[in-house]
Amino acid sequence: MSMSGFLFRDFIKYILPTMIGICLFFPYLGVEISEPLFFLYSVVLGFLLSSILERIDLVKHLSSIQKRFDVKDMMNENWDYNMMFYSLDKDDRDYLYLTGSYLSFFKITSNILIFYFFVNLSEIISNVTKDGFTSILTTQTQIIGGLEVNSLIISTITVFLVIFFIKDYIFEFEILFYPSGQYEAFAKKIQLKNTNIILIKSIWGRVIHNDKEIENLEIKLLENGVLLNSIMTDKNGFFQFKDEFKKNLSKTITVEYLVNNTIYSKSMTIDINVVPYFEFIQ
């Protein structure tokens, strides 16, 4: 990565979220800083705290996010992304670095906003406990510029911002890691260009019936009617025969399953230039 690209990536990933955090928490704590110190704190605290905040998976515990991490984990078993990454040219690596930094930005900023929401919420609850519910109207939060805004309004705005950042996080996540996402697109590109390496590791697919993913459905892998392996679909309807690609290279294999006394099947000759993905949409 070029120096300018490296600096921009680090600014997005570490410094910009910290700037947002300083603008939120320093006025709340009554701390005033000059512009030079603001940028200095943003750089220093950015590299110290952002790495910690990135490891805190508050958003991952949401069921919609966890499902996406399950898909990512499956895709990591389908392709050798480590070999793929070091086979990319400089521009493609820079693109993945930069896209990853946006993903980190949305995650870190979401964590900061969630912490900020709970700080304001605790202030509201504390005042309500002492002075009654009318204190909701009088509880104030100091913001940048020395202004004070009703804490309930601040908390409400923060919730909407968290939702916005989580949606963008999901969007960037899917662009990178989902089937037909950037990681898989680059892996396909390298695989087709260089037949001396094998990036594909597994045989996989998905089952959808009546617009619904089918979980815990037995999927069979066969060659000439002989059962090679069987697995169950996950909660997203995906199935994966791990590390079966090399074993079955140049063979014609069949994937089949049974639903409502009907057998559904698809066959494919396993080839290094063909992605071994079986999709069933009924």
C-alpha cells in the first residue's frame, strides 16, 4: 500500500472515530481543548483506543449480525483467502484494505455511540430516581461549543445514529464477505488467472423453498450414486462439504436432498475453473 493510501486508511479506521468520540465525551466531562490538542489527542487516543473498541463486538450480538458472521465463517472455509490476498496486485490489495477500514469505522463509531447513549441514559435515570419523572424535561447534556441540549433528545438522536451506522456496517460487511462479495470475486479472479494454485477448498450451496431458508435439511454428496458425504443445512440455508474440492477434482458429483417426498438434485464436474456452488431455489 502506498504511503498516502496507508495514511488515509488509518485516518478512517483510527483517527476519525476518535474525533467523533472526543466531540461527544469531552464536552460531557467538561473538558475543553484547543484545536492543536484536539488533533493530537485524536491521533494518540485513536491508535490506543480504537484497536480496543474494534475488538468489542457489541453489534455482533444482534441476531441479524450474527447470521452474517456465520456466512462469513463459511466463506472462509470455501476459499483460501490468505493465499488469495498475497496473490493480488497492489491496487486490489489497497481496495480491500480501504474497504476494511470503512467497516472498522462503522463498527468503532457504533460502539462509541452506544456507550454515549448509555451514559446519557444513566444520567436521565439517576435524575428521575432523585427528582421524579419531571426531571426528564430538565436533564441536560453539554455538547461541543458549550451548548446544552435535553438529554432525552440527545439519547433519541444517538439511537438513530447507531441504527444508521449499523446499517452501513452490514452493507460494507456484505460487500466484502458475502457470496459474490469482493473477497469471493477476487478469489475467482485469481483462480481463473492462475491454475497453478488452488484457492477453492470446499463444495457448498444453499437451499431456499418458498422464499425461506431451510435449516437442518440433510444434503447428500454422491458420485455415481455412491454416498461420499452428508451434512445438514445451517440456519441460513447454506450447506458446506469442507475440504471436499481437491478430493473430487475432475469427478462428476451430485448434490441432492429430499423435501416432501421429492428428491432435488444437481450435478457438476469439479473443475478448477468452475466454482462448486449448488443453489436450489424452489
